[in-house]
Amino acid sequence: MSKIYKIFLFGLIVAVGVSCTDLELEPQSSTTNAIVFDDPSSYKSFLARVYAGLAVTGQQGPAGDGDIQGIDEGFSSYWRQYWGAQVLSTDEAVIGWGDEGLPDFHNHSWTAANQFVTALYNRIFFQIGMANEFLRETTEGKLAERGTNDQLKAEINRYRAEARFLRAFSYWHAIDLFGDVPFFTEEDALGINAPDQATRTEVFNFIESELKAIETALSTPGQGEYGRADQAAAWALLAKIYLNAGVYTGTDRNTDCVTYCNKIIAAGYALDENYQLTHGADNHTSDEIIFSINFDGANTRTWGGMTFITHAAVGGDMDPAAYGIDGGWWGLRTTSSIVDLFPDITGEMDSRAIFYTEGHTKEIENIFNFFDGYAAPKFTNIASDGSPGSNATFPDTDFPVFRLSDVYLIYAEAVLRGGTGGDRATALGLINMLKERAYGDNTGNITDAQLTLDFIKDERARELYWEAHRRTDLIRFGEFTDNGIWPWKGGVQEGKETESFRNLYPIPSSELLANTKLKQNEGY
């Protein structure tokens, strides 16, 4: 797979190099594409590399041949950077490391020169470039030239649908994080012109049209290989963009959101009896995960992704072996704003309150002191039977990008925001299913009168903290910047409101220099 991927690097230089200046891409094979594709398995191998782009950092792992430059490879993981932008900028977490640019997230003081913002931007467009190149190499014309048989063509058509899903997934991240962004597809000529900047609405419309176009080409829910996108993954992404459509386009799409939630709810997924199953080393057995980014100790050896999330949450007096890892990195804790959303800190009432408190203070006096703030080891490298993962350094735990409980909460919120095709009674029932799992009985259930948008906002935090939704949620509720205060927001202990322009991250300075067609986001 590594050899196959490298053959496409020259095309990727031309495709994305003009729009992302920090991509480390060099052609490393003289083998032609035609020769490579004599092997039918090469198509699936290259698609696997597109999927892997969400998890790995390069060709060797965990370091030595990184995909992008300008940042330590261990920091350069797509999912590590996305997770940081979505979580560290909110009340969900602080990190006790002083790497240049890292404290900027919780401080809301990032600039267009921030190395982590730049790495995330480059990762997103690197991923889009890989998907585009796969699509260029699998056109009807290319397949005909290679004499591809009908059976393989049918498989490749499904692969193409998955590549289009992955591209739409990254374009969603692009507009959610950066607003108006460079836009290019496999139809754009390589090496001719730098890409134009499309509006958020234009890219939103493209994502929507792509997901609808590929729906029937994807596997039906639960029938494909684990970790690959199927119809339910596309429905979940549609539900996500529709829920946030008011932010992205200025037009609410809550009825459409309910429609796609209904499709997922009817598809046969079920809540796991044990909440922790979705966050442990055997979460690939979960009945509620709709789409995941897969990690395992043998094949995704990277310092990003789940290696970072599991290790950085452990330190101090915590026993790393209790979490299936070989050591703590003394980094991540949560804030009292999240702790206070739970009825108690022990998890005895609400099992989702997964905090380590011994020797820690709830309030944070010093972000760089690991004992200030409760640790939150929600993700572990321990399986549901108590056994550790296969590798104590690199976890087997997959990241649950979309899961059923999120869909229940999306459905309820869309109904409360006026979406039709659903009703409050169903929404209440779905929410109380989450409550009953968390409490072990119906003592945590709510009444219809308690089902409000504010409740949904808080329940999303209780159910989904550290799952990379919080920043987007707070923006949708109008509480990320100039409203909403939590400890150390804005760089002061008591927290403060920050400038509303920070609802978007800046286009990196290096990108503006490389592509003069781009306009910086307001405020930067």
C-alpha cells in the first residue's frame, strides 16, 4: 500500500501543493499508474490510504516519513489536530503543555501563524487532495483503458462513493472551522491555477449534493466492512450539516435533519448496555457506532489520535496500567464547568461522570499543574472484559465519530428547533433512553417540561464530552465566544467573553502567501 500511495505523490504535489505550502510530498517511484493497477487489489489499497489519512501521520509511523511538514510529526495527525481545535478551545479540556501555539486554543488567542491551526488546515486539504486523486484514477475512461472487468468495476464504484464521502467529510471540517475555503475537485486541471475560494454556502451545497448522489452506491447500514463509510455514515453527516445549516448558510434545515435522523434510527443500531464500551479497546464490537476512525496497536502506530487522547489524560498518581497504557503524559484535564453538569463526581449516579479526582482540585489555579483540574480518562485501552489492548503504547481503541446517542440528541434538538417529521414525545423517549443507560434505572429521566434547548446543550456535553463536538455545539448555541464563560477561557482564571470573529479559525498566513485569491477571515 505504501508503494501504491507513493506513486500518486506527484499528482498530489500539483493538486494540493499550490494551495498548501507545507505539504511534504515527493515522487518516490518510477512505476506507472497503469502497471500498478494491473493488480486489482491496488484500488482498495489506495482507498485504504485515504481512510488512513484520518489516523496516521505518514508512511512509517510513528515518525520518520511524515505527510506534512512545518510541525513535529507526532503533532501532525489529522484527528489529533481536529480534536484539539474542537475540544481544547472549549470548557471540555485544558492541556498542561507549553508548546508554542498550544495554549492559544483555550486562551482564544490563536493567530494566522499558529502552527497547530496551520497543520490542521494542511491536513484537511491533504486529505481532500488524496480523495481527488483516487477519483481521477478511477474514472470510466481510466478503467476502460486498463481493461477492468465488470465485477471489479462494480467494486470500484463503491470505492469511489466512499472516497467522495471522505472528501465531503473533510470539506465539512473545512467550512466548520475556516468558513470560506479553497475549493477543488478531481475535475480541476492539475497544475494550472491555484484554486478559487468558495463560500461556505457553496461548499455546503456541494457536500449535500455529494452525499445524496452517493447514497445508493454505499453499503447498506451495517453490511460493509467495519470502519468503512456506509449509507448511515452519509445520513449522519447530512444530519450534522443540516443541524448546523443556520450557522453555515443562514438558513435552518431542521426538518431535513429530522429526516436523516429517522433513517438512522430505523437502520437497526442500538445503544450499548455499557456506556464505556464505546470508548474502550474493543469498541469495534459496539452496536451504536455508525462511523469510526480506526486505530490498533499493530497498524496505526502514531503519536496522534487515540495514542494522544489516552496517554495525555493520565498522569500524577494515576496508574497507567489501569487504562491499558504504558505511561501518562500529564496533559489533559477538564474544567469545573463540565464537572458541574453532573449530579456527582463519582459516577455512582451518572456513569458518564468519568473523573479522576484523588490528589486533584476541581478548580484550576495553574493550567500547567496536572493536579489542577480533574483528569477525565473517558477513553482507555482497556476492553469491556477488563483486558488491556494489544499494545500498551498504541491503543486498539477506535474513535467514534458518529454514534447513535449523538443521533438521538440531534433528533431532539432539531425537533425543538422546529423541525417537522418528528415529535416531542419521541424526542423525550430517546433522551430518557440515554438517561436510563447512564443511571442504570429511570431515576435520571426527565419530564417533557424539562426538555429544552438548554437541557439538550448540557446533555450533549454529558454524553459526548471529548468526542470532538463541543466547539461546533457551542457556536450553534451562540455561547462559544462573546457569550459563554468557563475557567481560563480567554486566558484568565475566571474566564471571559472573547471576540466573535473567533467562531472561525484564520486561514493560515502561509496559505495566503501561496494563493493570492484567498481572503482572510474577518478579525485576523
